[in-house]
Amino acid sequence: MNINRDLVTSEFRDNGIAILTLNRPLAMNALNKELISRLEEKFFKAESDPKVTAIVLRGAGNQFVAGADIKFFIKKIQTRNYLDILSFTRKTSELFLAIENSNKITLAILDGLSLGGGSELALSCQAIVATDSGSMAFPETAIGIYPGLGGMFRLSRKIGPALTKYYVFTGAGILASEAFDLGLVQAVVSPNELDQTIDKIVGFGIQKATKPLVKSERLKELEALFSSVYLMDQIGRNEYDTLSGQLSKKILETKKILEILQKKAPLALKAANEIIDQQVGKSAREAIEIELARLVDMFSTRDALEGLSCAGKKKPTYIGK
């Protein structure tokens, strides 16, 4: 294995488009300190180049980014070095803010799986183009933590807090077609149409005025469910058995959703619920500070270590501490 492989590769095209490829394919391009440092360096180099009009982010291999590097979190928790987690998260959040606010067009190619921090990175770009294999998901509450890189408030700005709670609390995947219907991606195309589509978006510029979100009946029912005071009162207590009779009968998945929530880390659900509510109406920077303010407490819990340590191995046992 070539340990000297560049973690972020750069391609500068004659049409003014710079393509930055996150290049940890064996780790599904998971975000770690080294990759973020390289992405920061390559991004600001491209942004300062007067010949560059747009910066495109993509992942190497068959995925975009599978979240942050869990091994880093586990190591820091075990040594109680929570401030290193906070420092890494703040630095990454600042980079995502710069990507969002760049005076160059920033665009993510969602050609494959993205999870957690990967979906948050994609949402920080000014536009997203997906292929049919592209997807998003926020699985953090299943591993004892919450999305901490701005994904909750960026999602909420697009689809509202109630639907954001549905996707964050349940970890439900968002396929490319659904992401398009939700207004999260600008286009869903075949892989061989990516270059043409990107050229078109860059040529026309990012359209600031987006079409209103047209909600299907299912989305309306999910929105009502996750706006329910009955449900929100129970978040973090992990006691949903009595709710089935109190919540909307319209949505057939109600009982299934409650069963899913019972498997999540209750403290992570509670924190995510409160953060999403607190971020409503806030600026991006204010919203990020709300997330960062809860981070050390979250990673200090026994449930965070349990969830992260069990990720991909076995079912965690959460105790709400």
C-alpha cells in the first residue's frame, strides 16, 4: 500500500473548474485530521486562483465520504482528550463554512454513498449533482452522538426542522431521487452526464431562487409525526411504547419508526432535538456554535464510547449516561 498517496488530489481544467478528489478509498474517504488539512490547503489554493471559477468536490472509489474517522473519536474518548475532538470539529466546521460562502461556485458530486460528515460536507457545497447511486444519511444517533458539522441546520434550512428530525433521529437514507424531490440536489444524472451537467450549472451559476418544496402525502405525515408534542416530549427518555395510540394513524410507519427510535442513543436524540430547535432562525455561524457548545458533553458520555466502539461490529447497549 502506498502510504504516500495524496489524500486530496487536484485537477485544474481549462474551463476554470477545479476538481478536488478526497482520496482515502480503502477507508471510504472518511474524514480525519490529515485529510481535512489537505482539503483545506487544496481548497484555498483553488479559491485564490483567478483562473478558477468553480470548485468541485468528489470522492475516490465508489462512494463520496463515509463520515468522520470513528477510530480517532474512540482514541480521544479513551484518553479523555475531548478538546482534540472539539478542535477537529471546529476546524472542519470552519472549512465547511468557507466552502459554503466561497466566492467561487462550490459543487459536490454525490456518486455513491455518503454518511454523516460526508453528507454534511455535501450540504455545505452550494450545489450537489448526484447519480442514481448517490445517497445521504445521518446515522450518528445510532452510534451515540449527533451530527456536528452543520448538517442539521443546513438540512433544516432546506426541508424544515420536523423532517430534519425524522432523518437525523431515524438515520433513514435519502436516495438521490428523494434528495432531488426535497431540493437537496440540483440534478440526478447518469455518470457519463456528470461533466456536461457540471459545466451547465457552472455556466448558468447557482440559482439562488429554488422551487418551493412540494411535499408528498408521506412527507406531510412524517412532518406531522415529528412535530408531535407527544413524540418530542419522549425524545431522550427512550419510552415510546405508549405513543402509538396517541400519534397520527395516517402514517403506516409510526410503530416502525418508534421501534427504530428505541434503538438509538437517548442522550444523542435529546441533544439533536434541542439543537435543531435552537438553530431555527440562526445564522450559519451561530448554528455551528450551538452544535460545538454541546460537543464535549456529548463525547464525554458512556453511550458515546459504547456506540462508537460497537459501530459496524455489534448492537450497542445504551443506558442514557
